[in-house]
Amino acid sequence: MVTRSNLLLAALCCCAVTLSVVAGRHPWASLPLLLYWAAVSVVLADVDMKYLRLPNVLVLSSAVVTGVYALGESLQQHSLQGLTRSVCAAGFLGGTYAVFAHVRSGSLGAGDVKLAVALGLLLGWLGWTHVIVGGMGAFVLGGIAGLVLLLTRTARGSTRIPFGPPMLAAAWWSVYVVPSGAGV
């Protein structure tokens, strides 16, 4: 959904990403990928909050864009370390989320699992600490959001709450808080 507020939010996210690169938290080469994810994150969160769906066209294309970026950067650096870490992180997050989705049916959707794979590629490229902070932080943020909704009586115990926004927020938290390559 392209709305005026979404465009403003995307612009603010892009500014924040640029500032994190300028501040030296991430290499300049990561700027295009992070800007791409900043714009896509706004749309994914908006769609998931409105329709409880994460569109395959955005999630899967984001995984492809991130994978191609990781491959290109690895070839340029003459090292497969970042690409290997990225693919392993995608498998780890995707597998973890798939297990959670299977164990408690209805808790996570297939879109959440696919988004975990795409975010795993991104966070894995940045470092293992990003994977842990972003991957597990989503459950903390999702729990806090659910608790707030229950306490304000906006939701009941049976209300379906989108999990894409907490996943994206936790991923961005890791981008802003953890420097690239930390914990590698």
C-alpha cells in the first residue's frame, strides 16, 4: 500500500539507514541493500497489519535480492565466508520459525517463516550477533505487543496478531544497535 504516511515512514527509514552507514556501523557497500530493505519493510509491515498476510512477491523477491547481493559481495571480496554465514543464518532462522509454526499451529504463518528466511539472509550477512538479536528479538517484541493489546483490551486471547512487524522491528533493531561483523 502506497500512502502518504508510508512514503514518509520509508523516507525516514532510509535516512536512518544512511546515518548508520555514515556513522561507521556498517560498510558503505551495504547501503543499497539496507535502503532496499528499509523501503520493503514499511510495505511488508503495513500489509501484514492490515491483512495478516506477507505477500510472497515481496518476501521472496527480497530473499533473492539479498542472496544476489551476498553472492556479489562475496565474489568481489574473494571470500565465501559472508555468503556461507548468510545462507546458514537463513536456514537457521527459517528452520527455527518453521518448527515454531508446526509445534503451535496458527501461531506463525507460512509468510512469517518465509520472511525469517529472507531476514536470515540479511542478518547473516551482517553477522551472527545480528541473527540472534534480530531473530529472537522478534519474539520479545511480539510478546510485548501482544501484552499491550491484551491489557488495553484491543485484543483477546483468540485475536490473531501479525508477527511480521515485530520480526522487521527486531531486525532493524539489530542493524542499528550491533555493528557489522560483530560476533563473527
